[in-house]
Amino acid sequence: MLWPLKVALAVAACYLLWAGWYTHHHPVRSLAYSSSFFQGRPGGSEAISRFSPTANGTVGYDGQFFLYVALDPAGARPYLDNAAYRYGRPLYPLVARAAALGRAPAVPWTLLLVGIGAVTAAAFALATLLAGEGASPWYGALAGAYPGLFLGVSHDLSEPLAYGLVAVGLLARRRTLLGAAAVFALAGLTRETTLLFPLVLGLWLALADRRRRDGLLVLAVSIVPWLALKAGLAVWLGSFGTPAQAHVEPVPLLGLVRQWPWNDYDVQELLAVVFPGLLALAVVWWATRRLSFELCLLAANVLVLVLLLPKLSYVNYLASGRIASGVVVAFVLCVPALTRSGAVAKLWLPVALWLLPWYSVLPEAMRR
């Protein structure tokens, strides 16, 4: 337990140092990158209208919608671009609002701190899992070192909390399958792509381990709450809120091909999202040469979050990099098998590519 704690503290220290520097030079509310285009709508929410936009004449970014929901959960609807879609990921803003005790001025701070806490929890949970399998717990720090998750923290987005919950759920699985499924359900209410984890786990238990009852339990407990939420939103808002970027492509990598002619952003995505995802899958298969839960989990995340990712999600690394966070978490679970097979050197091939975007991510995070 001591070494996983050291890993978590190291990750937390790095994030807190960045957060301290950033909030010393910039207002913390600028992380949400809110715009007058949405915030200026006649919605009638005093809590939302009180904040000054920070997007400098642009339409802003997705973090603004989490900010609006956290400030005024019921009154945020007129300020959202796709209300059913944004309300379909309610846990992150509601946790931030609860942590702020409903006080609007504290909400931008709690959005940031929840993100940092979630990445720290992910690093701790993954490091604990690795240590239990005889692998170095420091590989768990990849959750904090991955630029895609850092972008989630630095833009007030839901991926850090979502995958932090996934990591905690994977750790909880060692003690209680029901508890793990409940945590996966919370992750699904934070970001639906995390449901790949309980989906693969449930199918693996039911088909490979022949534990059909346990498999159905995982699937029901983790996925039904998300389905119920979507049904409730359809009744309330008249829409399931599924945008174009939530649709998968029919052909692998067609989303990236549709971006042709490519610019620097597309090349960065090819090098830091596509190549490491495929390389990670190849390395794990080459080293283990057997079908396992971890390999299936990695393959599912690579398939959905890399190969079949739609064009609108391949618009830049800020989009595709953070969406592919599930691939990195799934790969960390494969580390013990790689170390046992003596493939540690090959393990670093995808990791080096995943870390490549720091050359552009960190300077941008400092000067925003």
C-alpha cells in the first residue's frame, strides 16, 4: 500500500504545482473556456449570467457546459448546445456542485479539484492493482502522465472523473463484484464510453469464465442506470441527445481519413492516438499469445475509441486524445503480463508515443 500511495502523491503533487501556477496567473474560471455565445442566451439563470465569459470571442469549449450545469443544474438547459447530450453526463458537474456546497463562486475551484482528485485516485488504484500482480506500481502513474487526461483536468472535462471511477471499479472488483459494478455505473453516468469496461467484464464472466449470473449482474448494475437516465432525458427533453460525434464509423480509421488533406493536428493524432493504440494491442498480443480479459478490454477500447472514432472526434488532439484515455487505462492492466513475459522494453514503445503530445500540451496549458 505504501508504494501505490507514493505514486498517487507524486501525481497529485505534479498536478497541484501546475494548478498553483495556473491559478496564480489566470482566473480559475478560465479553465472552463466559457463563451458569450452560450452564456449570453436569455436563460434567466442568475448564477450562470453572473460569470464573465473567458473564451475571447470564440464559441468556447465543452467545459463551459459542465460549469453551467454545476452552477445551476435545472436552469442550465437554455445555455447548453445539446441539452439531452450534456445532461447525459451529469455526475461530474453535480459532484463539483456538492463539493462547493452549492456556492457558485467555489464551483470553478471544485471542478478543478475534482479532476485532480480523480486522476490521483486513478493512479493509486492502478498502482495498487499492479503491485498486487507483482509489477512496478509506478506504471500506474501513466494515468496521471497521459496528456489526454491532463487536458481533461485543464479544460474542466469529465474524462478524469470517469476513468478515475473506472480504475477504482477495477480495484473494487478484487473484493466485491457488486461494488465494482456500482462504481462502473457511476463512471457511465460521467462518460458513457467507460461502459466498455463493464461490458467486456460482464461478457468475459458470462462466456469465458462461465459465470453467467455474475456476468449478468455486472451488466445490469453498471449499464441499466445509464439506460434509465437516457430514457428519462428522452421523456423530459424529447431527445436521447446523441450527437454526430457519438456515432462510430463503419470502416476503421475512416474518421481520420475524412479529415484529408491532413494538417499538423491530424499528424499529431496519427502519432499520439492511432499508432500507440495499435502498437499497444500488437505488443500485448505478441507478448502473451493468448486471449485474456485484459487483452479483450484493450482491444474493445482500441476498436471503439481509436479505429471507429468519427470525423468530428478526430478534429484535434484535445478531442481524440482525451477520448482515447480508456485505451491507456486498459493497457496499464496488461503491464503485469508484459513484465512476466519479459517484454518490458517493448512496453515503452506505445508509452513513448502516448507521452509525445506534452511538447504542445504543456506550453498551451501554461499560457491559456
